[in-house]
Amino acid sequence: APAPAPAPAPALPPAPANHLLRGRHDRGNRGGTSDTDQILHYLDHPEHLAKDLIEAETARKGKFEKPLQRRIEQCSIYIAETKRMMGVLTNNPNTNLPEIGGVPVKQIRRHNLVHDLLEYISRKDMRNNVKLMKTPRFKFQGTSEPGADYGGLTAEVFCIFWRQLPNFEIDGGKRIFKIEDGRSCVMPLSDDEIPSDPAIRAKYRKVFWGIGRLALWSVLQYPPQPVPSAIINRLWLAHAIGLTNVVTGSSGPVDERSKHKLSNAEVVQLLTDLEPGYLTTTSYLLESDAIGQSLHDVSYGLVPEGSDGDGDLIITKENQGQAWRILINHMLADSRQIFLSGFSDGFSGLDLNGGQASCGFTITLHGFMQDFTYQERQREIMSGLETPTGTDIVGILVNEDCPEPNFELLKAILISDEFQPHVQGFLSFVASSKSLLDRSLRITVKQKPQLTADHLPTAATCFQQLSLSAQNYESQAQLQRHLKICALPENCVGFGEK
């Protein structure tokens, strides 16, 4: 029998035990002859997903006329120009120097960072979009990490925030996300899983709004700070910039639908990332027994009837694939409006209560973001290269005055197979981030006379600067041992030179 629906999710009653077998005996060709056959085929052969995802993204790129580099430049220029204008409007020409607001950011506590940062971003004086244009200057509470923040600590604060967010609890120990085995992305709570008390729902929405505002703040920073795709995936981001029908493609201009609508392979991958159980619990909509029934009935009442939903749709052989998409969209998006409305308002620059933004720059920013494909939007604007290799790191190294033998050893270590599990830790040690998002980022390698070959290297995260010994290392193995120690998680935290 198929696995039952996951308990925390708004799951359907178990389907008949043999529902996955019916109607499949004649589907020998890859992809089948219809959307229904193709979706069912992915359930049987998930190994075909990767190829079809690449094909879908390649086909979509033809609908974005300007070259990728030009679109990136336009988006960057717009953000920079808007920041400059905001500086003029606030009588503060250099928006990269002053501290944000008048509130002491030093109240950020490392052990309680998510709570403190959400509270800070929700302050009334921080709801003004002009404040988001300024570069923050963070300080942790206490005196154990003194120093001035010139970018390194800002990167670390955002990195810690996104890493700790999935386990964040409110209202007496209740998590806002669900983390389960089999998911590569976290799933926000559905509306039914949030208490019906209006005050409690407002509290949850405030948290989701804060997450959206911090995601926007990350994009507007220079350098921009990565937002993990495991938390803000392509569907949540699409909703945040106004693309609310990427699953169903049921509204909007024809060219916009064809440009942004997810392919069958992408919908299956989205379910695999967010809620693998939905693949099983919804697949019977694609079987012959579903034909002739209303979507409301076949979904056991999940899809509402009348003006509130598409439950009146009578399923036919021709619309089975679309009916399946409508149900998936309901389970992923329509049933999570508290999360989506809060997150979207925060990312759109709207006030906490959904009021008008103090400036309309996000409208144009979102327009620019719609000019990117899903992969481009995630990698070039939001998440960066999330699994960099040693070769990627070597490509951004700059030798300032490091002895050439040591510099060559460093490059050899980074591209070695043995060091690949430590590459993200190394990047975090040097730049306080595990992802590569800033296209202009360069890691400067210097010599430090005070360091002997027996000393560990040091890093200045504000300047992405790695200092090695001025002496030649005895061997590649010696330097590699040092770098592995530097890349340990406990050595990739802290402010200033480390």
C-alpha cells in the first residue's frame, strides 16, 4: 500500500491500495502522451527529473530576450541608483556609512539572534523602506566581541539568522516551520495548523512579515547577503514578487503565463523538495477513477466550491493534469495565506499591516526580478552559488603579497578531492558566508610576518582577507591540516580577525 499522508500536512484520506498501479501498464515511453502520463511517469522514474528540469529551464531562457549579464547589471544599477537617491532624500549622501536607525543594534544576542533581529526589523522606525537602503552596523550584546562592523559581522548575522530560523519557536515553543526527513526545503505552517485566535494569528503573521522584510534587506545590501533556497524556495519567492499563478498558470497575460508557469517536471521537483508525501496522496487524481467527479469531491473537500475555489471543476481526461495542479497549488499556497501574505508584504516593502509603502522602489525591483528565470532569480539575486567547489573559490583568489609557493599550495588544496567537504567551511571562515552571491567578491591572500608555518592562518571577514605564513610551509599536508581546522564550524564564528 502507498505510504499514508504525513500527519502534520493537510493530507488527503488514503487512496485505494492499488491506485498507483492502475492505468500504468501501457506507459512504456518516457513522458507519455499527455501531462497526466508525464506526471505519473515521474513518480515511477524520478531519475528523469533532472534532465527534464534542465530542458524546461533552457526552453524558458529563450523567452527572456536580454542576455543574463545585462539583466544583472540593470538590476544592480537600479538598486545602487535608488540607494543614492534615498541618501539624497534623507540628506545623507553616503548611505553606506551611517548606522541604521537610532536604536542600539548592540542588543542583538548571538544565542537569541532570530528573535532579536525579527523584533528589530519590526520596530516602527524600521518599517520605513528608506532605512533598508542603509548599510547596517551590527554589534553583539556584551564586550567579548569588540570592534567595528565593516561588513563581516553583517554577513555573519544574516548567515546565522537563516541557519537558525527553521528551529525558531514562538508562542510557548511552537515552531513556524516543519522540518522532516525527506524534505530538502522547510515547510511553513498551514493556516489550519495555526491557532484560530486572531491575536495569535497576528503574531505569526508579524513573524512571517519580518522574514520577508529581512529577505528584502538581504537583497538590498552591498554586498548582497544570500537567502537559502531551502527556506525561501522558488514558489515563495514567486509569490513575493507578484507571480501568484506559477503552478496553475490560470491568470495573467499569455506571455507571462508561458514565461513563468512551472513545467510538470518543476512541479514534481517542488513537491519532492517541500512535501514528498503529496506526490503519493494526490496521484490518484491522475487515474481513470477520478474522471467525471468534481474536484471538490475527489479532493475530499480540500478544494472549495463556488467563488472561493475551483471545486466545481468536473475532471475530464483532458483537464486531469490541470486539476492536479489546482489541488497542489491549494495545498502549497492557498492553504498557507497567513505565511504568504505576511512574507509577501514584508518583501514587497509594505507596512506590517499591509499599508502603502513609504516609497515604491520595490515595484520596479520586482519588475526587474520577473525578467529572470527561476534558476537565475534564485542564484543571481537571492541564494547565490550554494554549493561552491574548490575550483569556484580558486577563481576568486587574489595574491597580494603571499609567497608564491604558499599561494600555489593553497590553490592545490582547494581543488583537491579530499578538501571538498571543507570548502563551505573555508568560505565561511574567510567571508562569513557559505554561498557565493556577490559577483565582485574576491578573496585576498596575504602574508603575515607574525605567523610561522606552525601557526594557523587568520582571516579578516570584513575584507575577505586570508593571511598565511610569510615562511614557506613544509608540505601541502601541513597547510591542509591548518585549513581544515579553520574550516571547522566552531572556528567560523566571531567578529574581527580570527
